[in-house]
Amino acid sequence: MTTLEQLSEAVGIGKAKDAKVLTQRALDEGIRPGDIVERALVPAMADVGERFKRNDIFVPEMLIAARAMKEAMGILEPHLVAAGITPKYTAVIGTAQGDLHDIGKNLVAIMWRGANFRVVDLGTNVTPAAFVAAIEEHKPHLVGLSALLTTTMPAVADTVRAIRASGCPPVKVMVGGAPITQQFASEIGADGYAPDAGSAVDKARALVGAA
Amino acid sequence: MKGSPVRVRWPDGLPELRLAAAARTFRSLAAQLAASGRPLNTRCGQRGICAGCTVKLVAGAFRHENGDVIAAPADVKACQGQALAGSGTVVEVPARSVVVHQPQVATTFKVNVASAQDPIVRYSAGACSHGLAIDVGTTTVVVALVDLASGEIVGEASGFNRQIEMGEDVITRIQLAGSPGQLQSLHRAIVESTLMPLVHDVCRDNGVAPGRLGCATVAGNTTMLHLLTRTDPTPMGFSPFRAPFLGHRALRAADLGLGVVPPAMPVHLLPGFSAYVGADLVAGSLCTGLMDEPGPSLLVDIGTNGEILLRRGENLYATATAAGPAFEGGRLECGTRAVAGAVEHVTLPGGVFPAVVDVVPGKPQAAGLCGSAYVDFLAEARRCGLIGAQGRLEPTAWAGVPQAHRHEVGANRGIRLRPGDPTTVVTEADIAHLLQAKAAIAAGIQMLLRRARCEPGAVRKLYLAGGFGLHLNVSNAIACGLLPGFSPKQVDVVGNTSLGGAWLALVDSTVLPEMSQASTRAEVVELNLEPGFEEAFIDQLSLP
């Protein structure tokens, strides 16, 4: 197996330490950082997403794989920046105001990175104004907005409304989180909804026209 | 006066005691009394932490162990000094300072502290002979009927919280309560459809007329106490999760719309720490003895929300962790509450099928597996190599599983513990839910320990409370990674300490003020804001 194949496998089964070592080895072998992302990490995370959608893996395994991916990206990012490589698409992501639960949001952020998006993570408890400001600053193609608590769903609606009313550059808005449904997403005028982190990648690619 | 003994007046018609001058070696008044066969309510082990041994100095003087001499009249803690002989000293011991109840194991909980028999209402044979200790859980509600003369629990009734039909978890109910008319519906569901039938049943079954009920104490999570009092819980639904009330509340049955009982019957709601670390945990902190010891000690209460309290010296840290209902059997293929007929223990001797199962005794009310059975299964299946660290059935082990023990529906595989029995199935999807639940609790424990700069090995006692009841196999709980870094000898399984604390507050009038004091002392930790929580959670998703 080549180093990239081994790296892809280590990420897929969530071996974070191996993923770090193999990423470093790939760099040492002179493989370009952009190729490491394209040829090892992107296919690994695509496979994780597919297996999750088929119920072949469950949330725990997906979280463990995502962490391995994050470790690998942590090593690659400075090299990517140095090489002047920026992904074609940018996404801004955060949890709705009042909601501090971010494990699901973080998972989507990693899956999007794995699909070669530049992801600006605004963190948790993000006000509508902060979303608008980030859109103006980063001019993303996509905004991801999540809520875990039923009680913070109104804040999701408020944020979508604020983005639409702000006059900031046009952007696709995607919503998700345990209590969110397609119906709710349609009602509040979001462009897209995904029920889980696996399908969040397909939906994101479709929304930005990359599919 | 020279050499005159200390006179100690005793309640309940017991004869006065005369204590000769204390020996030269220092011995506290509490120790002297205990040596005379009259122990005081020293639940903190005579460390001066609790107020259980407070006595009235009516005349004369008392020398504190620090050398200060206190003159009558005064209230003094008997464990903290000596009554001075030869000064005409008279001490009066109130009923609340006499120990009557030793630590005990009740039906569904353990009480680790001694207590007085001095109820928060005055006993009277006709009108005020019994009281109620109540635990209002998100899923289960328990009402204990207590004889106020003796403090004994004479009967218990329990059932589902009927609010479940309107929403499974606290967040759903908080959201619902914000819709027009729904706060009223939730209130009716808990008071009229849940509590009143349980109170009626427990009185009828034990031959006590409800008119003789004199008082009730209620513990429960903060959301449940809000819905019980028809208080809008909306601010608890989003960060910063403010609770409209947290302190002890003294109400009347009529204020709650609680019928069956006399309308003027006092109802005391126990105080809570925060919106998500409620009166149930304050109750547990007294009931387990955690509040009366220097620690480090942990109280881990496993319910739909895991609540964790850590005491280290004078510091208290509290947190809540979203475990979900898996350990109460929720969202699992064959999950059920720990009711008669449910499997409560599982062993796989050497990995050979069929599994050996024990069911909860009594007239079967349900088939299925309860939380303690799942804990056993995780530990046993991992031990014998049936499942791997990620909770998956290992291919070679699966190949050896007899057909009658296999469960396969689409891609979802599982094990039938009894051959061919579809009510004893554990699937890989179930295991994934359980791993998330146990990881939430394990990571919560790790975060509190880290905050207090404490290692698991340094913890003197870990009290494990919750719906598991008293029959959880501690070695298996540790083997499946629920209590990372702990050894079985550190763990004390204490059952429903929310109910235990409600009972304690009912029978010993010194307890409720101590609960109020305790409830203001905890530093509440929001796990989602703790650096390292997600890392710890993901680490704990694997089986050891």
C-alpha cells in the first residue's frame, strides 16, 4: 500500500495517531499537500459519509474518523497556506444563538473540509449579526447553521431572516441539527437541509454547484 | 458549684443526664454523650461541618476546642467543645439533634448518613400522622409514604411521568411550555394525571386516609419543579440557561392544585444548584454524605441528563451531561425500565451461548432489557471478544454465534441473548447509542476532575446514583468505561438518592437548611464551553 492509501485507511477507521504520522510521512516523501488532501483525505471522508448513510457505521465511528481527519489537516494546513492553495469554495458555519452544543456542527465542519471547502467556524452561540458580519468579511458560497435544542430553533429562523434582510452578498444557507426538519427549513426560507453530517456534504456540494 | 456535674436535658421524656467533669484528655460533649449511650446527630463524623449536633447552652459555659469560652445562652455544636463542669452548666438537647435513624438501605436508595427523627411538621396522631417524600423525574415519578412518628417508609408508588406523552425530554417540554395553554397542560399532566393517582394509591394500599397527610417534600430536576409550580421555564431553554427559581420553596398543596391531600398541607420543594443540576442532586449530596465529608468525592446521577457533583475540600463543582435515555432503556431495540420481568443482569460465561440472564423479580410487567443488563452486556461481550473497541461484532466471533442467537434485520446485526427470543436482542445500533451515553458521562466526570485538578485515583468515594437502582454491577460499569480510571472499591451504588434526600428532609428538620446552604455553593461547569470536552467525549466513545 502507498502512504496515501494507508493514510486514507487510517482516517477511515479513525486512527488519529497513525493519520498524523502518515500525513507527515507523505510530506516527507515529497507529495504535494494539495495532493494529500485530494487523493487521501477527500476520498476517505467521502467513504465515511457513504458508509454512514448506508448505516454501515454509526455516529461514534464517524466522530472518531472525523477526529483523525482533523489531526491530518492540522499538519497540512500550514503547508497548504505556504503553497498558496485555497479551496474553491468557502463556507461559514456556527450554532444558533442560545445553543452551545457543537459536536454535530464540528463534525459537519470537518466533513466539509474533507470535501475540500474552506470552512470558517464561528463557534457556538452565534448571533444573527455575527453571521451577517462574517458573510460580509469572508464572502462565502455557503452558510451552515445548526441547533441541537428545540428551544433554539426560533433563533435559526431569526438568523436566516437577518441574512436575507442584510443586503450582504448572496449566499446559500443550509440548516441542520437534531430537531430541524426539511419542512422547518423550507418554512424559514433556508436553501437546504441535511439530516446528518454524511448527507450534509452532498447537499453542500449541490448548493454551491460543485456536485 | 465546684465539681457540680453538667446537666443534660433530653427530649421525649428521657431522664436528664449528669456528666461528671471531662477527663484531662480532650473529649467533646458529643463524644461524651455517645459514650453514655446517647449519640447525637453527628452526620459529618464530628467534624463540625453539619449542624446536626447543635445543642442549647441554657446556663453555664462551653469551651470550644480552639480555647474560646462561650457563655449561656447560646447554641453550640456539641462536637466542637466541652460543656464546663463546676459552673452550673445546663445543656438542652433538642429532638432534631438526637440520632434516631442510622445509615440504611431503603427500597430503592441508600442513606449513608444518620439523622434525627424530627419531622418538618409537628406529628399528630389524627391529622398529621404521615408525610410524603416525592421524586419527580423526567421519566419516572416516585411517591414514598412516611410514618411521621417513626420516620419509616411504609409504602411506595411509582409510575411514568405522564408528561412523557407530550415530550420525552426536558428541552421538548420547556419548548412546549412556551406555547399557549401548554404550561397548563403540562402542569395538569404531572399533578392530576401523575401525582394524584400515585398519592391515592400509596395511601389506599397502606390504609392511611389522605386527610392524615401532614407534609410533602419534593425533589426533582429544575425543569420538573418549574412545571409542577406552573412556572414558565422558557429562560432555561437557551444559553445562559437561567432558572426562574432555584431556592427552597414552601408552598401549600392548594397552590399546586394538588388534590387528594388536605389543601393546606405544606409542600416543600428542595433547592437546586442550577437549571440543569437540580434539587435531585442537592438531595443526593446530603443523602450520600458527600456534603459532610472533605472528599474528594463524586456523585454521579445517571438519568436522561447525567448530573455530576464533585467535592474537593471546600469546593463543589457541578455539571450536567446529555446522556440521553439509553441507560433507562430509551431508544433501544428491547430497552425497558427496571420493572419486574425485565432482564437486569447478563453473563456470557466464556463467551458461550446462551447468555445467563437474571430478571427483576415479581409479577412480570414488561419484557426486555434494563440499563444494568446493557452495562453487563457491554462489559461481558467486550471481555470475551464478541465486540471490538468500537462496539462492532467481531467477524470471527460472529461466525461462531449460533443461528438462534443471531439477529439480522437489513444491515443491523445483533445478538439474541436467549435463543430465538426477540425480546432479548442487543443490536450494533443499540451499542452505538450506549457508547454515546457512557461517553457523555465519562467525559463529564473527567472534565470535573480536571477542573478540580484531581485524579480519579485520589477520589475517596464515587457515589453512583440513578435509575439503575441498587443492583448495578460495578465491575462491569468500570469495564465498559462508564467510570474511567476508577476501581470497584471506590464506588458506592446508592440508587435513587433524589428520593432519599426528600425523605431525609422530611424526617429531619435540620436537613433542609443545610440543603439550601449547599445549593448556593457549587460552581456550575458548562461542559460545552470546557476546552477539551469534545476531545474527551470522542476518546470515551471506545470501549476499554
